[in-house]
Amino acid sequence: MKYLHLIWAALFRRKSRTFLTLVSILAAFLLFGMLDAVRTAFTSGGDSVMGVNRLVVSSRYSIIQSLPASLENRIRSIPGVESVARTNWFGGIYQDPKNFVLSFAVSDDYLDIYKEIELPADQRKAYDNTRTGAIVGAALAKRYGWKVGDKIPLQSTIFPRKNGDKTWPFDIVGIYTPAKGAANGTDQSFIFHWTYFDEANAFTKGTVGWYIVKLTNAKDSDRVASAIDALSANSDHETKSQSEQQFNASFAKQLGNIGLIVGAIMGAVFFTLILLTANTMAQAVRERTSELAVLKTIGFSSTSVLTMVLAEAIFLLLLGGMLGLALATVLVPIVSHGSGGMLQLPPIGPGTWAYGIGLMVLIGALVGALPAVRAMRLNIIDALAGR
């Protein structure tokens, strides 16, 4: 743009004010980038093509209400069901209440259903033959420095053992890695035998948290889901069968509607940003009234003046906003690593950048429109006279 040097000079005419405004814009788009990563992590964590042929069968009333173990054989008998696995939430803590471990008690079929969990054959054999055996994801093992052969005590926040002790001993017999295309966070789990859990815990003997159902054909999911739910209709343990993606999304929503929360926060941030930058632009143009009049006097058209003021506002937003998104791009992996893998934030991708740049241009045009129109309509004689 041939007027870029004029726009740059006008933008930094008041360096302190411009710097503070840029810091505010940077902070807003840094927050935008971080929150968008959080939203994506919670809303798309279960979007894996590997789970399209799996259903999750849980209680219709609450995810924390158990189902009877006797339901398993009835589910297996439904045409279209290939295999069924039992799963119970454990709620483990390692050494300190802050060290939460995503832990599950699962039946033997579980590892056969989840092909994205890749475990060496010798470790799988050791797991099958060890009552207190557990396998852990590579990221989780790295976080705590665990290795095969370690004896790990986990304290359950929910289930005490029959002797009243909430600390459960486990032997790590395998460390698994997620296959390519596995869902986000697959390598963060601590998995152990459902039979060990069922025999040793003081409560809920013979019950299952939820069932994982592998289908012969993913196209039969609706029919099979309806047939499974019909098994326990009008009973005290009615079920809700849904795709794995839907189950993961509903599990995340136990924390609240993440999309709505993020949207509300960003709405408030951008509303404040609009007020701030609009005031900055209005004040900057008002201070340069006589200078704009001189530009018109020496031949600049009203359209050129309007374009320069509008471009100044957009450039201000782009400069601060892109710095903020760049900083967010750097910080997101650092935050993920600093959380020890508990918070698996996806990297800020082209979609977030495109959306962010679109917002920068839109906000810039919005806050620059009124000052630009006033500059375009400026009367040369009145402006030079200070009226």
C-alpha cells in the first residue's frame, strides 16, 4: 500500500497510547487462542475414526449409576454385536490429591476392542496373567516416571477395599502407546483388571459402570442401540446406548457447556476490546484533525483519507492480534506439557488463525468506521480554523 508509511506514522504518533492498546489487543487474542484450544480439546477429544463401530451403554439416568453385570450376556446375544467389555471408573490418586490419575477397571475384552492401544505381546501376556497387573499410557508413565516392574499404590476417591483401606496396590506390567489416529488423550489412562476391582472393593460388587459394545458393522449402530435399550426398558436400570463420540461429549459436559462458557468469556473480552480500541481511534483522529485537513488541501481525496483511517484501525488490530495468537501458539504446548499431560490441548491450527484474523479485521473495521467517516466528511476550512 502506497500510504503505508503515513499509516505507520499516524499509528505511532502517541507511542505510549499505541503500546498500551497493543498490549490490550495482544492479551485479548492470547486469551482467544488459549480458550479456543480448550474448547477444541473438550468438544472434539473423542472424534476418532477408530471408534465408529463402538457403542457405550450406560445408565439412562446418570453416568455414575451402575448397571448389573448380568446384562452383559443379554447384550452379546443381540445380532450385530461382536464383543462386549465392562468398564468401571476408579478415580485414582497417586501420592498426592493433586496427582489425579485417569484410571479404569476393565474386562479382558477391552484391549481386544480398543485396537488403538498398542501393547507389546509379552506385556499383554504378563497383564493377562497378573491379577494386580496394570498397563499405563506412555504419557502417563513419563509424567510420574513409572516403568514396567514398578509397584504403584493408587488411592481411590470412591472405592475402598474390603479391609477399609482406600489404597490399592498395582503392578505395572505394560506401557502402551496410542496408534496413529487415536483419540486425544488415549495415552493418559491407567488400566487394570475388572475382576480384581470387583472382588476387592467394598461396594458395588457385580455391577458395571458402563459397557463398551463393538459392532460387526457400524451401519447397524442405531438398530443395535435400540435393541440394547429395549432389554432394560421399564426396569430400575434402564440404559442409554450411544456412540463413543456422543458418550465422550456428554462426559465432558459434566464439567459444563464448555463451548458456551468459552463463548461467553470471549464475548465479554471482545466487547471490552471494541470499547477500548474505538476510544483510542476516535481520540487519535480527533488529535489529527488539522493534519487530515492539510492532506485534503494538498490533493488527497476524501476516499483516500477514509481508507487511511480505516486501514490504521485494522492494522492496529492485526498487529496486536497476530502477536497475541503467535504467543498463544507458543504457550499452548507449554501449558499442555506443564500439566503433565492431564490437559491435552491441541496445537493452534490454521482454522483458529483464520477465524482470529477474521475477527481482527472485523473489529478493526468496526472501531475505525465512525472516525474514518468523520475524517472523510471533514470540512477543510473548519478543520484548519479549529472549529
